[in-house]
Amino acid sequence: MKQLTILNQPTACCDPSSGCCDTTLPVAIIGSGPIGLAAAAHLTAHQLPFFIVEKGELAANVQSWAHVRLFSPWQYNIDAAAQALLQQTSWVAPDPDVLPTGKALVEDYLAPLAALFSDKLYTHHEVIAITRQRMDRMKSTKRDSQVFQLFVQTPTGLKTMKASAVIDATGTWGQPNPAASHGVLLPAEQALAPRIDYHIPNIAANETTYANQAIAVIGGGHSAIQSILQLVALKERYPQTTITWVLRKKRVEDALGGGAQDELAARGELGLQMAQLIQQQTIEVVTDFMVESLYNDSEGITLKDGKKKLRGFDRLIVNTGSRPKFEMHQELRYEADAITEAVPALAGLIDPNLHSCGTVEAHGEKELRQPEPHFYIVGAKSYGRAPTFLMATGYEQVRSVVAYLAGDFEAAAAVQLTLPQTGVCNSGAGGCC
């Protein structure tokens, strides 16, 4: 496993000796999902001003997978600072052992939490660019003393918002990877967009779209497995439905996870269910297939890998992961790992080319530092294209970052992150250890 590499950075934003920013200005949080709202809770605890900007509705990304049940129970999905704030209200904490859906996550946790910040939360406000005031990324002289300026598209037009620091918690969910293994969304795939789902579809609510159809699910992660399990439930009512699981992996076992050894029982159960379905031949599995191109012909959608072809599909479900977008950062000095597009110091811990255990060394503000002081990429976006992120990781990230901005350097450095083991290392399923 690679060692962490840490970028240099001056002292905290609140330290008057640093001359780094106007601390009367708020911290800007971009994104109102679980990690963005957790950052708001920690800023509230430290009595630091802030505002939150969200390009859609509250927790818009989470709402797009409202029908999906998480494999991590509530105990891993509620931030400690957020819980402390909510406990001062009439909020009733969910059962820590229950697995919430995305809908429950919003209704039972994020919406009550956001209500505490209603005067600081701006929905339908999309950040299109961030700069240092009067400076592009090329200018260095007294750069740290200039405040951040956010250009924000609002329902009434473009406006600017100033901030002392910026926490980007926008995630990656809205930017899915294409079906093609080379990672490029080519026109032929774009033309098939009406017949492709790039996230976990709500099959139960749209049965007629999938019933008795020939469907290929492309991808080797938990999202693909959840999509397949929905299709299997549909197949029980509509037996002419055919399901083909298309994997880049050479062995299907490498996609099944740690099974009974996974410390998140529901996550392990996904793989166990898949193993049973494969044994029963309920689904067809195609391994070692790299989608080079795809197109529609008289037989339906065809997937091509060199000379190999898979033909006759009516629909595709493409669960090949997501990727971050950095357009709004172009005038800031930020770095992303060349392979994973993660925060550079995290790349060696999460690069799936190196390992697949899913466990991550404790990390916080120091590892998340960017060349642009007081600008942080947190949450799933900090992992770039890597797939192993859990909410608990993001909660610890923002706890540390906010402590640093508040000048509590000891708390910022005392990073503790205990994640449930996936069991992959001990299962023989392609583990890293």
C-alpha cells in the first residue's frame, strides 16, 4: 500500500498571523447531501459562519436513488455533530441497526438537519466557477489574502458570493461512466441513451419498461448487483425477462465481495445472493468482456469486444461507476491524482488497481489539503473514480477540516476512522492483502 503524501499549506484560516482570509466571511459549502450538511453541523458547533449552495433540491443526488436501500445501517450514516444538533429538537433518532433507503435518509435525517440551516441553505443555486477575488490561477502575489469568489447561477440570474474557505461536497453521482471500457462516451452510445439506465433504476415503479425484455447489466460493483436483484424479482412475475451480467473481471468471484466475512452483513449478503442466482442459472454471466463499442441493429443492442459480440438486448443498465467534475475549479490551484482523479494523498489508499479491500487508512484535513489554501474537496468526490466510499469516511473528513479552519489543530490532527471490513482480503475474492 502506498504511503500518504501531504501537500504543504499555511496555517488555519482563522489564525490572524496567517493573513490568509477575511474571517468575517462565511465558509462556502457546495452540495447539500450528507457530507455537505455534516460540514454545516460541524461549522455550527465551532460557531463559524457558513452558507450552503445546492444546484437542485435538497440532497438532489440522494433523492435520485430514493428507492435504493443502503447496505450500511443508520449507525454509520448519521454524523455525530449533526446528531447532537438534532437531539436539541423534537427529532427522533432512527433505529441504529436498520438499513435506510435513500428516501428515509432524506426524510428522517437530511431534511430535519437542513431545516436547522434554512436561512443559510440556497437550493437551485449552481456554482459555475470559483476564483480568488481579482485573481485567476496564474497570480501568486498575496494570493492567500484574497477571499474566494463564487459565481453562482440562481433562478433570478448570475450572482457572486464571497467566502473565507470553500468545502466542495458535490460528489460524483451525477456524472456516470459510460458503458465502453475505454471510458469515452461516443456518439453511438449517446444515441442509445433512451434505452440505457446509468444508475440503479426503480424497476418496481416502472415494470412495463423492463418486463419480458432482454437486459444486460454492465458493471462489477454493488450497484450492478442491486440492479440485477431488482430484475430477478421482476422475472418472477414476467418470466420472459432475460438478464445478462457483463463483467470486465476475468472471474465472477471477484465481483461477489466478502460474503459472510463482510462486517456489513447486508453488503456481504448481496454477493451471497448473486452466487446463488448464478448457481441456479437465473442469470447469464459473461466475464472478461471489455465493451469496445455498442450499437443498435436489427437484433437489438449489440455489445462488441474485439471479435466477440453480445447481441439482442432491448435495454442496458450501465453501473460502471462515476467520475468527478472539476470545471468550476479551473481558476483555483487544485490537484487530482492522474489515475483515480482523487485527492492526491488518498490515491494510493483507494486505487482499485492496487487493492480492493475497501478499507482506508484514517485521514483528514492534512491529507485533503490542496495547493489552494482553505479549499477542500471532501466526500465521494475526494475519492475521484474509486468506488469504495462510505458516508462515515466523509463525516470524519469534514470534522477534521472544520476543526482546522476553527484553529483547533489538535482536534484536526486526531483523526480516527474505523470502517467495517469488507472481508474481501480473507475471502479469496480478489482481495488486496
